Amino acid sequence: MVSVASAGTIVRRIVERHGADVPGLGALGLSRVFPTPATLAEGNLDGLGLTATRVEAVRALSRAVDDGSLRLDRGDSLDGFVDSVCSLRGLGPWSAHYLALRVGEPDAFPGSDLGIRRSLEHLLGRPVSSHDAEVASERWRPWRSLAATHLWFRLGNPSEAAPRLASVQPPP
């Protein structure tokens, strides 16, 4: 688990160290692109704020994307994609569903995510386990990614989204 702020800092450091220069976008605050999978698979990731376990997970993911054994083009089913990601050392269901969500899979749902669970807890007024979140998410198929995004948004803006989700109750 890492906070959004910490993750942003780590990504910034990775891009600063290994990203390629992008000419002409400095006025927009953009000067580098995210490194290629091949670069991350072999690059020096020491001192960026990653544990040794996370460094190995980044390398494993990068190698799999670089060699084509993991495709990020939604060419596989959600279950197939999740299985492929989970087969990589250091990556589990949360990472797999989060990656699937980020590449556009409409039904991915990282139900163990603390932010999702906290948002549901605020809505329901009771503790929500990862299992509870997963059970609740079944009602939102095939659009669980949208529900996850809504729950994350709601966490930062509690009064704006409450009316829409209040009627979607997971079982007690």
C-alpha cells in the first residue's frame, strides 16, 4: 500500500531519471515521457522510494510488457489479464484490476482498495471488508470500473456523489 501522493512522487522520480526528453512542451510543464518497458526492466531504480520487492515487481511487469507476454491492449479477457498479471512476482489482484481499469477494461474492480472500502464505509455507516466490496461490485457489472472511479471521486468529494450511490447497498 502506498499513498497517492507517495506514488506520484515515485513516478515523478522514475520519469526524471529514465524518461526521454520531449521537445516543445515545456510551456505546458511537460519535459519528459514515461520510460519504455525495456528501460524500466533494466534501469537503475535504486533510491527512488521503492522497496526491493516493488523494484522486482516493476521489473517483472516491465519485462512481461516488453517481451509481449503481457498485453496492455485489452486483447485478453479480464480474467485472463488478471491471471497473467498475478503470475508475475510481486503483483496480485489489486494490481491486476487497477492495471486493467487503467487500460480501459470496463469491469475491472480493485475491491481491496482502501479508498474504495472507505468510500463504501462512509456511505453505509459500517466497516466494509474487501469481500464486502467485491460482493457489492457484482451488482455493478459490467461497469465496475466506473463504480470504482465514482467511489474514489466520492472519497475526495463526499457530498457530491452520495445521492447516486446511496441506493446501491451491498448485502448486510
